[in-house]
Amino acid sequence: MARFSKDIPLKYPTLDYDGVIQNYKWIQETVFSLFENLATPEVQISFKMGDISCTCFSIEEFSEYAYGQKIDVHSYNISFNSNKGHKIIAYFILSSIKEDATLYCDRKDSLIKICTALEEASKIRDTSATPVVQEIATYVHDESTHVTIGDNSTIENTNIGANNTLNAHKPAQKESFWKPIWQTITANWIWFAFGLLLIAALASTGITNTNWMEIF
């Protein structure tokens, strides 16, 4: 019987503990979405933990023995079989050295369908990945706005609320050098004009010989 194969880049190239689990989910969910009546995938994962070797025959068994361990995976195979007649639908060999998975199928159309679906699924962003930290984040609560910039410096404005208004205080302006001089000159002219008016008023009443020191 003819057999067809194709290499597919791994969605998670590093086959550490997380890589083994995440690649299994990527392949299992994709294949199960394409075919009905599939049995639980048959898995064989061989790895080393220091100088100890271990081979597991299910993803649950691998999770039990490899969790929290620094591992070196040297063999990782996944097989999908039909519940009817135990017919092999797809067989995967994952390689951390080539960073790909080789897919084997007895049918060419099944191979193309699975490869296409896996390539599309690998483009979907992993929601479990750590989110990117934003340089500037704005948090609005109640009627205040707090802006955090880069190094955790915070600018707070309690006047930004429902009306989106901002009250800014203008910096104090430097007093002009000429202002006090003009104020002094103006005051002297006022007093001079007042003196002239006073002299004119006294002259009109016939008072001409006045002791000005007694008035002021």
C-alpha cells in the first residue's frame, strides 16, 4: 500500500515539557476537527532526565513524570486511529533537531487536508502566551485618570472625568523690570497735579501767603 508524507514546521520548536504538551494539543485538536470517530491518540515519548531515561505511552503519563524536570526528548510519535477497524488515519514523528513534524498518511487527500489545517492553526496566536507589556498604560476609574509612563512614573489628574476637561495651571510670569519704575513716576505726577490743583483752589479764595509746611 502506498504511503504519503510531508514535513511541517512545529508550532512550538523547542521540545521541552511545554513544547511537548503544546504541540500535542495543536496536532490533536486539528486532527480531531477534521475526522469523526477517532480513538484516543497513541503516544510514545522517550526522553532523558539527567542520566535517567524514560518512555511514556500517553500524554497524561508524560505529564506525570516529566513535569518540573529538565528533559531531553529524543523520540516523540503520535498516531491517530479510527474507531472502526483500528485503521491508521495519520502518524506523526516530531523532531526537536529539525524543528518539524513528519506526517505520514495512507491517503494523499488526508495528508493534504491535515497539513493545510495544521499550517492554518499554527498561525493562530497562542492566548496562553505572556502579553506584551505596553510602554504607556492609562487606567481610568471614577472621575480620575492616572497615566503610568515607562519607568512607573505617574501623572495624576483628578479633573479629568465625564466631561474630559483638563485644568492646567499657568506658570507664574516674571515681573517686568520697568513696572516699579513706571509706578513710581506715575505716583509722583499724581501728587504734583494734586499740588497744582490745591494752589489754584487757595488762590481763588484770596489766600496767597500760606505756610505750606503747616498744611503738609
